[in-house]
Amino acid sequence: MNLVEALLHALKARGAGEIFGIPGDFALPFFKIVEESRLLPLHTLSHEPAVGFAADAAARFRGTLGVAAVTYGAGAFNIVNSIAGAFAEKSPVVVISGAPGAHEGRSGLLLHHQARTLDSQYRVYEEITCAQARLDDAARAPTEIARVLDAALEQSRPVYLELPRDMVGAACAPVAAYRPRRGDPEAVAACASEVMAVLRAARQPVLMIDVEVRRFGLETRVAELARRLGIPVVTSFMGRGLLAGADAPLAGTYLGVAGDPALTSLVETSDGLLLLGVILSDTNFGVSAGMLDLRRTIQALDGQVTLGFHTYRDIPLADLVDALLQRADVIGHAVRAPAPAYPRGLTADGAPIAPGDIACAINDLFAEHGPMPLAADMGDCLFTAMDLDESELVAPGYYAGMGFGVPAGMGGQLATGRRTMILVGDGAFQMTGWELGNCRRLGIDPIVVLFNNLSWEMLRCFQPESRFNDLDDWRFAELAGPLGGVGRRVTTRAELAAALAEAAITRGRFWLIEAMIPRGSLSQTLERFVRGVKRLQRPARPA
């Protein structure tokens, strides 16, 4: 077995299902072995940022490792933004970069793709990954591979492996199997008992869930915990789509001032708010209607649990959930929130299209054909997704980088085998929408709904006087045919409904539905969000 084969077997054993990549000269020997070994499917795209987004989405949808392979320098630096987003949002992407061989590094010459030094790339990745290794010693490689891959699984964050091109064929021993880390049973038991005591004493206990619940494969167990406790469950903004289709008392998504007032009040007045895997970010809590005192919540995140002013260290989230299940009983006085109601019943007439009409039309489609996994980019397309029926959703809700949606939807379909729906704005589509040209070769057929208002409209909300937010009309739908798909440009609600209906029953090619939206037309959720952010940014008046 050579080093690459040992790495591929270890990736597969730990749940990786495919590799997304773009080859380059320093990575060509690696790509050759990947292709010829057939241990993992190899899906090549057109631009490295899309490779990172696709691998990230594969990890999110499956709750396991995603893999991105690039070449040294020009490839690895080009994927940095995607991996920074995966780090921020706790997605376990394995970055494998080709690198110069040992003799090349000793030549005394500057090497192509080299930045400041040969180690500059490695040092950059130390900032945006939780573990790193340079596989330049075949005897140590199995231990290093296990250490790095296991860190990705345990911390649910990206990791980095650098593979010199003269090492790929080196004989290598197999990598040891993954052994999940377990917390101290006594500490876990004490922590779970204290959490349950707080919940039982609360007048209005609430469970909020976020990305770690899916990252660690806990959705089924958390749904069971919610049923046993009999308390309402909400997702955070980033956790939207969790427990989709589960039999759990799901009340909706907490959006602060941008969301349903009753649900916001339920969360912010709770005296027993349990945050399971919830990232304490501004997008999750920055627009709280009231001053939510996070010190009075129970926070289970990053392998520790904080109650009030003390913290239990080394408590894996899975261990905590299992211990809570052992102790859970119905809390009879819990307040139950009504199930969320989402818009449906589109009036298919000649009126212009608003973001709310898109939500209504997609909900009608889901009611007839069943829900689809969703990938959303940043902008009003993501806020519109908050009005869609509960379905699996991946989106850059915290990092908020543009360009995620299209490659994420493609990666999601390749990883799961299920047709995805992609929501993307025209600004983000200009960045990565062209990856759709790879769908025919890859054998996938997502449905893309493009919100085209000829503008970076979300930015305009915060600075309306700036003309640089204006974009030109690129007439994207007309380009779908040459890229191997079907394009429809729609300007009315009737045309939108008809295009979605046709796309739903037509398989084999991607569909690009370019929905023309008048500038200034926003979803109600985004309007409320913007008002909340502006209110919080307004400087306080001196007393």
C-alpha cells in the first residue's frame, strides 16, 4: 500500500464519500492514484473556491468528512476563503494540498506557486484549520493522518494535509481505525443531572439547537430528547433545517426582531434556555428583541457545558445528549409554542415577483412533490429560505460569504444522490454560478432559483446612497442552454409557478429559473433584520 492509498482508506473508513478537487502540477501524482484506485469518487470543478464550498456542503449534508484536493500555492491559496467559512461554521473539511518534493525545496531556486517561503501556505492554514500535518515521512504518516482526521471528526472543523509530490508512491502502513473520544462518565453524569435540575425548575424551558447537532449526527437523538421532555424546540438562524421531518415539538426558527414575535418572546423570556451546539454569533443573537442574557442560559458547545458562571470541560455533545436521554422525563408545565405556519397558495397572476412570492411558490411545489434539500447563498435568498417549509438547508448563515449556494447545491446532490434546490442572488451567481456547466459531466440536475434584482440588494439596505451596489443585466437564463441546462427568465408570478412546475417533473438537466425582482423589493424577514441591525448600530444618546 502506498501513502495515498493509506490516506484514501482512512478517509473512507471515517465517512468521506468523495473528493472534490482541481488538479495542478504539484498534485498530479495524487490525482492519478485517486482516479486509478477508485477508492473514492473524484469530482473536479472549475475554480477552487467552489471546490471548498462543495466539500463543505457534502460534510454538512452527510454529517461526516468532506474532502477538497488542490495543488500547492495557486490552488491552496485560492480555496482559503471557503475553508475559513467552514472553520467559522464548524464543517469538517479535509484539505489535501500537493506540495513540492524534498529535492525541489533544496534546489535553492524560487518555485512557481511559492509565496513568501515554502512554508507560507502551511502557516496560513494553521489559522483556519484545527489540525495540520506535512506527510513527508512515510513511517510517521499513518500516525499523523489519524491524528489530523480524528481532530476533524472530534472538533467538527477543517484540517490540512500537505503531501509532497515525491511521497505519493512511498510504501506506507495502514492508518489505525478511528476511536471516538469519550468524556469522563462521572463528569458527564454530574453535568447532565445539573442541566436537568435547571430545566425541571424552570417555568418556561426551551431547547434551541444549531449546527453541532447535525455535525455530530445527533438529530434523531435530540428529537427523542425533545419528545421526552415535552418542551418546545427552536432552531437558531444557522440551524434552520434541523429536525426537518422529525417527530419533535419544533416551534420554528429564532430570528429575534426579524422573526415571529411570539416565538421570539418564548425564547427571550425563557428561564431555562438550553443551547445545544449553538454558535454564539451575531447572526444568531445580534438582533435579539430584548437583551438576552446568555449568562443565564445553558450552553453546550465546543466540547464543554456552561451553566451560569461555571463550566464542565471535556463534555462531548453526544455524551451529554445520551446522558440527558437517560434522565429525561416530561416537564408537565412546559409552555408549548404553536407549530410554524409558512406561506403557500401563490396567486399565479401577472403581478411582479417579490421574494415572498418565491417562498410561496416553492412551498406549493414541496406540497405537491415533496420537500427537497436546499442550498442557499447569502442575501435575501437566505432570508427567504426562512419562510420555506422545514427542509434540510445548508447556507453560510454566520460567515456570510457569497458564492456558496451553487457549488454547495451541486456538492449536496453528489454527496446524497438527492436532487437539490439552490437559492442564489445575482451577485453571488456572478461568482460561482458558472460551475453549473459541470452538471452534465457530473450527472446532476439541481433546480436553481436565481433572485435577480440587478443589485447587491442586501448591501443597498445598509447604504442606499451608493451606486456601486448596482449590477448589470447579464441575462443568465439565456446562458443555461450552452452550459447544458434549461433556462427560464420569469417576470410574473404566473411565469414563476409554471417554470417551477416544469422543472420539478423534468430530470436529467439542471434548471436555472431567473426570477426578475424589482429593486427595493425585499422579504419581510430581511426588512425586519435590517431594521434590527440599524437600531443596534445606532449610537446611544448621551444622558
